[in-house]
Amino acid sequence: MKSFQFSLETLLSLRQETEQEKRIILAQKVGVLNQIEQRLQEAENRVNAAFQEESGTLEMLQLRERVMNRSASERRTLEQPRQSALQEVEKARGAYAQARAASAALERLKEKRKEEWAKEAKRQEILRIDEVARGSRARGALKGGVE
């Protein structure tokens, strides 16, 4: 019996390629979000470091206030891009989930068809063995003996 061939293999390959593309896009969107969140964390760390300074000189207090104001301004500036990046990540995650589901459905179908093919191949092999056995008995009976 010939080897198993899935008739929808080309479609499965296309869906797997689409899934891979969606996975890459999702990774890129997550990377952008992570960069924004890292910048937000750095701004927060500057504020925390400014609060931990124990020097009480007027210049240090003014410097601390400027650092806090600049960091607060940066956080406000980054919040809108962060929200946009979150939305983009969710959209990309949904597109990836759809692509993965489409690939998975075809993969399950392929496995099911392969199992059916294997069962049929086994059944055909048993029929061939039975046929050989019957032919052997028939040749033996013609020679005058029964095997």
C-alpha cells in the first residue's frame, strides 16, 4: 500500500505559515509594549531614587523636585502609547489565536485521516495474508495433500 498522503497538506502548510507570521507579529507587539513599560519603570525608579536621597540642601531638594516632575511628565507622555501598545498586543493575540485554531483543526483532521489510513492498511495486509494462505492451501490440495 502506498504511503499516507494528506490531501489538504498544502492548505495545512499555508495555515501553519500564517500562524507563524501571526506569532512573529505578536512577538513584535509585545516587544514594543515591553520597551514602553521598561521606560515607565525607569521613570518610576528615578522618582524612588530621588525620594531616598537624604541630603537636605536646598539645591538637592530642587534637583529632586525637577527629577520628579520630569519623571511624572515622562510617565504621562508614555501612558497613551502604552495603552495603544496594549490594544495592539490584544489584537495581535486574537489574530494569532485564530490562526492557531485554524492550523490545529487541520492538524487534528490530518491525524484522524492518518489513523484511518493505518487501519485500512492493516486490514489490507490481513486480506493479503489470508489470500496467500488460501492460495497455498489450494496449491497443496491440487498436489494431493492438505496443509
